[in-house]
Amino acid sequence: MRITSRIAMVVSFAIPLLAGCNLPGKPKDGPEVPRPEDILSYKTLYATNCAGCHGANGQLGAATNLANPVYQALIDDATLRDLIANGEDGTLMPGFSEKTGGTLTDAQIDALVKGIRAEWSKGNVLAGQNAPPYKATHAGDPAKGAGVYAAACARCHGETAAKPGHAGAILDGSFLAIVNAQTIRTTILAGRPDLGMPDWRSARKDRALTDDEVTDLTAWLISQKPALPGQPYGNAAVPAPVPAAAPAATPALAAHAHAPAPASAPTKP
Ligand code: HEC
Ligand code: HEC
């Protein structure tokens, strides 16, 4: 009897205490650290998801120089959003939307598009300049593209893969293996002002490149992609699988695999 009344006393004192004051250490409403999906600050989203590849300020990263008003004028909101949400096939650009296995919500992707525009677009800086479109509108002719390379790119990137220029060998198979046609087109059109690469207007010293030239040049560079990237003889003919029943053919095939790439399909004497 006495014990129960004591407990009742303690409890009746404690209830108003707990309800009435903010005891130190009492948790606030909502989590102490925001949930990842609640972060809508563009700066935080960019720093944690993009800066590693595109550079802390949209420049000097390994991937596209986003802080480039020419680039921002070439690409529209829908394309920019699609690239962030779904990534880019044939490159190392990952998709960030939850649908593609990424971690960003639709609202966060919208915040990134808005922030990138607000920070790095300077409006239509290409008005009246007859800029070739961001996306190619037709297939290019690689045969014509080789001449465009010689006239517009070789002075900085070298005439052949074996003789790279001061700006690095873009004809290098390991480089070509990790880019797609759009990356090359984007780089030709927008340049890399952060690294000293001119855009399509001044790659040639005498005049701007035309849309056809950009398209042909891109097709030619893509045609230089090695069939077997990372191999010392990346463009050598791919040896046919050795038939199990004919082991005697192995030395001949191995010799063939190490021969330089034939100019045309080899014919049997
Ligand atoms: C793992 C590295 C990596 C991360 C992280 C990354 N990117 Fe990329 N991104 C790339 C690569 C590689 C390309 C292809 C172009 C190139 O090679 O420069 C690319 C391409 C792009 C393009 C298209 C360029 C074009 O040709 O028009 C956009 C836009 C872009 N990224 C935005 C972003 C944004 C915004 C984020 C952050 C949400 C992000 N990227 C995160 C590597 C990355
Ligand atoms: C005036 C010199 C110059 C000319 C002309 C030039 N480039 Fe570049 N290019 C550069 C420099 C500098 C870089 C950056 C090299 C580096 O630091 O990695 C570069 C980088 C590149 C890259 C790699 C970009 C990246 O994101 O890693 C590609 C692709 C490229 N150039 C293509 C071309 C093509 C195609 C042409 C011909 C239309 C061309 N360049 C003409 C100087 C030039």
C-alpha cells in the first residue's frame, strides 16, 4: 500500500516536469542530420555528386567543362536533365536518378539543372553566330573528317597517334575507347576554355568550322577507335577462334595476331 502510493507520488511529479520543460538533450522534431533525399541545396548536391569528375567549380576536371558559357548556350534544359538522370552511354558518366540505380530524387535533379544554369549560363552568348547544333543532325563522312583534323586539330594534338602534339594525343586508342561521338562533338563545339582548347570558331586559325566539318571530323575520330582497346595491337585483325580439332593452326594464327593491321582483308596466295 505504502509503496504504491510513493510510486504514484513520484510519477505525478515527473509528468509535469517532462511535459513542461525542454530538458537538455531532448531530441528536436525530425532527424538531427538531414536525410540524403532531403538535401536540395545545389551547392551540396554538386559538390558531393559531380565535382569529383567535372571539377570543383565546373572546371579543370577530367570530364566536360560545365562552367563554360558556350557549352551552356549549346545545350538545352531537357538534354542537360536527361544526361544527369540517365547518364551517357559509351562514357563514364553515370545515371543519377533512382530509376537508373542512382541516389538522386527528381527534385534533386531539378535543383542541379537550375543551379548549373544559374551559376554558369551567361544567356545566349551564341546569338547570331550560326553555331552548329549540340546534337549532330546527320551521319558524318569519315573520309572528309581526316582532312578537317589535319587543318584544325593537328597543330595542337599532333598529326598521328605516334606523334602527339603539346595538347596530348586524342588519336590515342586508350583515350578514344572511353569517349563517344557526343563527347567529341561537345568538345569541338564548346572547347575546353579551362584547359586552353579553343571552340569551333577558332580551332582553325582562319575561320570557324562548319556543321558538316564538325560532323565529318567526329565520324573520323570515332572510326579511329581501336577494335580491342588496351591491347598493344588494338587495330590488328581479330584472330578467329582456334578450332579445337585443329591444334596445328595455332602458331600460324598467333603470328598473324602480332602482324601489323593489314590494309585490306588478307587474301590467300
Ligand atoms: C565518375 C565521373 C563522373 C561523375 C561523378 C559525373 N560525371 Fe558527368 N560526365 C562524366 C564523363 C566521363 C562524361 C562524358 C564526357 C567527357 O568525357 O568529358 C560526362 C558527361 C556529362 C555531361 C554531358 C557533356 C556533354 O557532352 O554534353 C553533363 C551535362 C554532365 N556530365 C553533368 C554531370 C553532373 C551534373 C554530375 C553530377 C550530378 C555529373 N556529371 C557527375 C563523368 C562524370
Ligand atoms: C590551340 C590548340 C588546340 C587546338 C587547335 C585543338 N585543341 Fe583539343 N585540346 C587542346 C588542349 C590544350 C586540351 C587540353 C589537354 C589537357 O590538358 O588534357 C585539349 C583537349 C582536347 C580533348 C580532350 C577533352 C577532354 O575533355 O579531356 C579533345 C577530345 C580535343 N581536344 C579535341 C580536339 C579536336 C577534335 C580538335 C580539332 C577541331 C582540337 N581539339 C583542336 C588544345 C587544342
